Amino acid sequence: MRDTQKDLDIAKHIKLIEWLKTELLDNVSALFRGFQQGRDVLLKEALANLILLSYLLARRLGMKYSQLDELILEKITRGSGPQHDSDMWRSDLNLLETYFRSKK
């Protein structure tokens, strides 16, 4: 009987991960629609949802929220995101680093 419950839990877990992945794609699409339509509300909603879904997916994959924050901060401080050689990019990363550090 216990194996059946464990199998159901695993199936439920996988189903939730698949749903989160689908929601991520749907919100990337919503983000593009927001750009296309020039609708600020759609852009903000999609961006907020993408961040939220990323955190929830990370948790379902066994990561703690604080671990994700640490990885993000590490990427910010190393400048290891998409490579762009501009002062605006560095300025944005500096502002984001300040924001992340102020949350602690």
C-alpha cells in the first residue's frame, strides 16, 4: 500500500513540474504579447509571473529559495549573465546587486 502512495506522490510531483514549465512558456509568450501590444500591465504581470514560477520550479527541483537568491547574486557580482559590453548593462547589474544585498 505504501508503494502505491509513493508512486502517486511522485506522479503528482512530476505533473506539477510539467505544469510549472508550461506556465513559464505561457508567460514568456505573454511577455512578448505585452511588447507587441505596448501594454505595460501585461509586461509587468508576465515578468512577475516568470520570477514567481522560477522560484516555485526551483523549489520543486529541490532547491531552497535562499539558494536561488545566492546563485542569482553570484551571477550578478560576476557579471555572468548575457554578455553585453556597455555602461548601461554594468549600471543595471550594480543596481540589482544593491537591491539583492539590501534584502538581507
